[in-house]
Amino acid sequence: MKTDIQIQKDVMDELRWQPYLNASEIGVAVKNGIVTLSGMVDTYARKLNAEKAAKKVAGVKAVAEDIQVGISPGYRKTDAEIAEAILNALQWHTAVQEEKIKVKVEDGHVKLEGEVEWEYQRRSAQSAIEHLAGIRSVLNLITLKTKITASDIQQKISSAFHRSATLDAGKITAEVSGSKVTLKGTVRSFAEKEDAEVAAWNAPGVTAVDSRIEINIPEYAFEE
């Protein structure tokens, strides 16, 4: 299996590979496969991209993200300007029911509230604004209102697992109680674990996902 030093090198290389990031701004520490990112970037979008880049690396079991956003003068906006830009972005995003979402902005920190029917609508509201200038962080407090039975949820998740090219559906199970999903089993990478969690969240009616999936990295994958 990969050592922490190998994982650290691979994460740093992946950060350098991303054209949107300045790898020299980001510190990388690894212990027992858990990656901690630190440092300061000038936009919230770069903070998210750094986290996504680290998750792509084989051998990474989890990512603890401690990157701070220090808005540069060119990106600095008033809270009123940020709020206006957010409302415009939500209105233009076809997957978002903007009339059901409330937006609060304080010193660049954004809070989203409201109620939607699907998890993808909740995620879409956040992804629609993540790249806007001036944002330091996004707290997504949008809740879900379910209209589907537990058996329907389980069937749709199982179908999604079997359709996915990245998942070994035979090694993952989804147990549904009400609108809560519990995932169990083993996967080969952190990215595959996240794919399974996203697939579960994408099922209509799901309001909570308890992921108990374990990462079992094959030793042969790292043999020279």
C-alpha cells in the first residue's frame, strides 16, 4: 500500500496539475491516509477545487480541509453585491427553485435556507454560487421534503449502483429506514466511496445518508 509520504507527494502533484490552483499556497500533511490541507487562497472556488483534487488521489481515505479564504482586492465585494449576484445565479440555474430559497450574506459568508424536494436541487443551489466573487464560505441549510416510500428509494439506489461504471454494486448495500439511507460495504478508493454516497443522495426522497462504507485499497494496485 502507499505510504503517507507517497500520498503526500501525489496530492501535491495533483494540486500542481490543476491550472486553477497555485499549489505553493496550499500545505499538505498526511497521516494514516488522511490528508489535511492548509493555507490561504483568494476565492472560495479555489478552496473547493483543492479539496476535490486531493480526493482524486489513490490511497486517500479522507480529507480534512483547513484552507482559509482571504479575498484579494480584485475579488472583494460588499454583502449586498454578493447577495444580488447569488439571486441572479439562482434564477438562471434551471435545476434550482429560487423562490423556495432564502439567502443571507454576512462578511462574505453565505447561508442558504429553505426547503426543496430533491437532494440534487439542494446541491445545485450551492454549486450555482460557489464560483461567485467575494464569497468566503457557503453554509447550505436547505432541507428536504420527501414524497416517496422507503422501498422506492431502495430500488432507485440499487439501480443507480448497477448503472454506475465506477462502482462495484455487489460490494455495497443500501438499507433504507424512512427517508434515511445507511450504506455498508467496501470500496477501492475514497473517490468510489464518494460516488456511492452521491448516488444515494441523488435518489428522490432521501433526506439523510449514513455512510459506513470502508475503503479497502488493493495492495497490488501500488506494486512497482
